[in-house]
Amino acid sequence: MAHSNKIDLNAKVREYEQFANDVLKVDLQKTVEQRARCQLEIDELEELRRNVQQLQQQQEAGHTTLKTRVELGSGVFCRAAVPDTSRLFIGIGLGFHLEVTLQEAGRAIDLRQQALRLKLGSCTDKAARIKAQLKFVAQAVHELMQLPAVQ
């Protein structure tokens, strides 16, 4: 009977460790990656905001054309001329783009950033909960391992 209790205790310890490794740590990694993607998109939107502001300033100064370089892929660039910078296209998801004025672009950027900040906060909270669960499981395993063997 004592041997059976020791085996049950070891099996329970392995079960908790397996749960921590196969479920909690995997969920934490996915959540951290999702949070990083959100932060990257927020940063890209901030860069877009700066570019839109520059275009607005140029437009106010009477400049409505733009010469730039465009990446075609694999590090290959070509020169491009934009004849009218008063409107631009913004990706809105699923391969769709929306034509907007510079002012509308600013508002769209604000809305998208708000949504992403909410998602970022949610990811941060979820990661904190998972870390707390991992700590709890580690403590439970530690306590189980401290139990004396029943003779």
C-alpha cells in the first residue's frame, strides 16, 4: 500500500509537470507572440501616422506629388511617382483596402490603434494569469515532492 501511494504521488507530480509544459507554457508562448504582433502593428501605425502628417504638411505647402521608392519584393526596389497625395489606400483586413483622404486616414489610424491597445492589454493580462498559474503549479509540485513517503 505504501508503494502504491508513492507511485500515485509520482504520477501526480508528472501529471502537473506535463500540464505546465504542454498547456500553460505553450499558451504563454502563443500569448507573448500575439502581444508582440500587436505591439509591432501599433508601431507600424505610428510610422504611418507620421508619414500621413508629412503628406498633410506638404499638401498645405502646395506640394501634392511625391517621388519615392517602392519595394517589389525580395529587396528589389523601383522608383515611383505619386501624382496626387491627397488620397491614399489603407489596408482594412482580409486583403481589402479603403481609399481615404489624409484626414480620414488619421482617424482610421486612431481607431485601429485603440483596438490594438485593448488587445495588447488583454494579452498582457492573459500572460500574467498564465504566469500565476505556472507559479501555482510549480508550488504544488514542490509541496507534493516534500510529502514524506508513507510506510
